[in-house]
Amino acid sequence: MTYKAFVSSTFEDLEKHRKEVIISLRKAGIFVDPMEEWTAASNEPKKFSQDRIKGCDLCVLLVGFRRGHVPQGEESSITQLEYQAALSAGIDVLVFMLKEQSPWPHKFYELDKDPGIRQWRAELKESKGVGFFGLEPSSIEIAPALVRWIAEKKKSSGSRRIVASTTSPRVVTQTKMADRMRNLVGRRLDRREWIRLLDEIIPDQISKRVLLAVTTQAQGTFNGYAEWSGGTLEEPVYGFVGPEKQRFNTPLSKIDAVEVLRVD
């Protein structure tokens, strides 16, 4: 099963920290559709972002020293509204908070200017188990939290599942995923679509059955099966294996398009 996560935070002050979290989520096989990759929308931001939370299994909340934009007629900021929407929908929330004494750019420091941010930080500490981070994005220790969360999700879903068949649930999941991929055969996917595709099929190993035509800036077009994702925060990398076992390691930023050729 592929889990879906939403990353909630103010943006400008926590942009690099968000990237760190997004990469960690994708490395863990969790699908994430961050606002950095959203296209323009006609809906107002507070509604649009809350709509994106629907259907998610996890919300990762990053809180610095500012609440961010408070829409007209609201007492809560957009980030706070996203958090409240996650709670209302029964979505699990992992909270990470900037350490009180961390050095931080003055222009993003609003603890003395906005009483609401101090109050919210205090409320989160009281109601949630909170992880802390500092100035460096790598200080967010999200990986251990994700391991525990995934283990708990699998445990709880396993205790509720009743299987009236000798077929493995994983086999059933892979069969459904393969059928879904067959519906994409012949389609040339845009950037958001193929990021979502690779993040879904790699963790479930179904990627080894989906032959892709990958068009890159440096290597032209090659055929291959997606095998892994990795790289660094600034430059994620995908690995592909060709039909003749040749290997291609391709930075995410260099991939222009992906087409599904067939499902074996």
C-alpha cells in the first residue's frame, strides 16, 4: 500500500526544511504532492490547501517562529487551518517545531510580534508529541518517526483486515496496481504525473514490471524499468534498468517526460 502525506508549514522561512521532509517521505515510499509542485488554481488558498489534505494518511507539520498569512475573516493562519483540517479528518499528524533558542533570520522571527504563534506553539507542545529541529534542514529527524508511523499503520490495518482468500493482500495490491498501469500504456506523462507514478510503483516493486520510455536532457530517450529513488535533498536521482540490463541514473531535474510502454 502506498501512503499519502501532506506537508504543512509556512513556506519562505521553511523552504529548505520542507525539501528535506519531502525527500525523506519519498525515500520512505510515501507519496507527497507538495505545494511547490502545484499549478495555479482558481480557489482561494485556504480552501485549496485544505482540499489537498483530503485522502491523505499523514500530515507532517513544521512550525517555526511565525504563523504565516491569516486570511480575511479568520483568526487562524492557513497553516493552522491545514492542521485543523487534518485533525478533523482523523489524519495522523507528526509535529516538528523549531527550537526556541535556534539562531534564525530576524525577518522570520515573529514570536514577539504575534502572540498567536507563541500560543500555538505552547498548545502543540501540550497536545502532541513534538520533535524539534534547528537552523539546518538536516536537523529534522523525520526518518525514525516515519518508521514508527508506518509500523503502527501496518499493525493497525493488519489487525482489522479479514482475508477470505488464500491470495496474499500484497499480491492483490500489486495486481490492482498493474491493471492501473496498463491503463496508462501509450500516455506521455507530464512532470507531476510521472513523479506521482514513480513514487507509487517503486515502493511496491511493481516498477520492475512497468517499462518506461524516459526522455532526458542529457541522455535523450531510453527505455527502462524504474528501480530506485535516492540522491540528495537538492538533486533527487532515479535509477533505471534497461531491457538489456544496462543502468541509467538520472537526476530528477533532467527528466523531461515519461511514457508507459508496457506492463510485463
